[in-house]
Amino acid sequence: ARPSRRSWSPPTTQLPKSVCAQGHPAAFQVGDTGAEMAQVIPLELIDKCIGSTIWVIMRGDKELVGTLRGFDDFVNMVLEDVTEYEIAPEGKRITKLEQILLNGNNVALLIPGGNPNYE
């Protein structure tokens, strides 16, 4: 049986308490001394991104940018207003999608507020 979220504590990451304009923890900000570090659970950080634009880099040659509407413990995600970028040797292909359910097994990297600027 899978442990419940209450009995299992995922690894934590040290991030500064300062936040960017969209409310996401900033990686670096002028004036951070390092003494003001707070522990953030990765799923909590993703939860703060609900309703915001997120850039998802997949395993392979696909990247997606869309509005995060929800996710689960496996980081399966529901995205809306999605732009899918597929990079191939013959060039890039851009596909617009209204809504998708994304399998978390194929996610390599999440970038809150990011955009690849391929267009």
C-alpha cells in the first residue's frame, strides 16, 4: 500500500524566503544573506503554481507551456491553453491544445512562469 502524505515526508529543498513577482520562491535575489532560508517541499512549490503559467520540459524532444490547473502526488498534471513544442531534426513543430492531462512519469523539469520563446 502506498503511504499517505501525512506519514511520509518527501525530501525538502532549501530556498530563500524572497519570492518573484508571481509569488514563486526566487532562486537568488540581491540582499539575500543565506540566513533567511526556508524549507520548501517540492509538491508545495508546485501547488503554489496552480493558476499560473508553467513550462514543462519532457523526456525526449517535447516541451509544453500552459496554465497549471491541478496535479497529484505523481505530478500528473492538468494544463490549459497549452502550446506544445516538438524539436526534430527537420525543424520544430508547434501545436496549440485547449487542455491536456500530462503523465508525470515523462516530466524532466518544471519551470514556473517560464517560456521557451521558440516562436
